[in-house]
Amino acid sequence: MKYDNPHMSEHSPRMGNRLTRAIGSLGLKLTGWELVGKMPDTPKFVIVGVPHTSNWDAIAASLAMLASGFKYTFLIKKEWFFWPMGPLFRALGGYPVDRGKGNDVVTQIVELFESEDKVCVGFPPEGTRSKVQRYKTGYLRAAYAANVPIFICAFDGPNKKVVLDRLFPLTGDMKTDNKALKKYVDETWIGVNPERQ
């Protein structure tokens, strides 16, 4: 398959077709958002959407992924995978996780990475749209356990751009990495609602 989309690499997980890409492109145009940058040249990675300060983040990111044909996987409680929601969530990239007692979500994510040739799992590290002093570490625990890199997808609020930014270097120390990512985002990107950043 030829990858002629300027935002995708040869190894990027893909989904959709000409119609879904047209829908995504139209959605971006109508909302005034734009996708810029390029996905990393790696088939497996964790992607973080930052800074997460508004519902527009998820809308803009979803439209951008539709427009580009990129497939990212997001985690949803398995209880939500009932008819007709289950097939819909799966089609959009949803992956059921069991958060019940005794079930390790990180292990389930590792199994997902091991079962696919190309896969990207998305996380909003804040875990909320409200202001936080530090990020939750689920994205780092998943990346370290699966031995995959972390890529930053930034929301440039003032310019209404979804930015495929960069791979973030990991040091091997989760606390150091978490603090460094938060610092980088705060110093580099301004979200839709800066007061929540």
C-alpha cells in the first residue's frame, strides 16, 4: 500500500477509506482546525494528547485522525462493549480493558502491543480537563512495559492546530520522564483553555 499522506509514515497504523478521510477533512475545515506534522517512523508507540484542557481536544484529534487515516487505539472499560456500542467503539479504535480487581491494565496493554504488527495506544496524561500539578503515569508504565516509544500529539489552542510533534526521549526513570514531559508541554504548547494547563 502506498503511503502518500504527508502526515503518515510507512509504518503508521491505518484505518478508514476515502469517505472517512473526506469526512475528517470536512470536519476540520468546518471547525477551523488543522493537522500539521508527521507521525514517527515506527509501527508501535504510545501517543499522548497534550495539553488536554478542553472537549475540543478530543474532537479535533478525532477529526484529524479520520482525515489522515491514522488509527490510534483508546482504552475503554469492557462493560461499555455491549450492542450496539461495542462494534462502534471497536470500529473507532476502542479496546476493552478489564479494570476489575486482580486485573492489571498494563498487562492487557502489553498483550495488545504484542498481538499487533502496527499499533498506537493513546493517553491523555492529565486524566482530566482540569489543571493538574503532575501527569498520571499510566502512559509511561504502558510504554516501559511494552518497550515502545512515546510520541507527543500537541493541541495548539491559539492557532487551532493538532500538531504531530515529536518522539519524547525516555531516561529509564519514570518520575524524571513524567516531570520532563510536563515541563516540555507547559513551556512549548498553549492549550484551548490555558488557565487549565
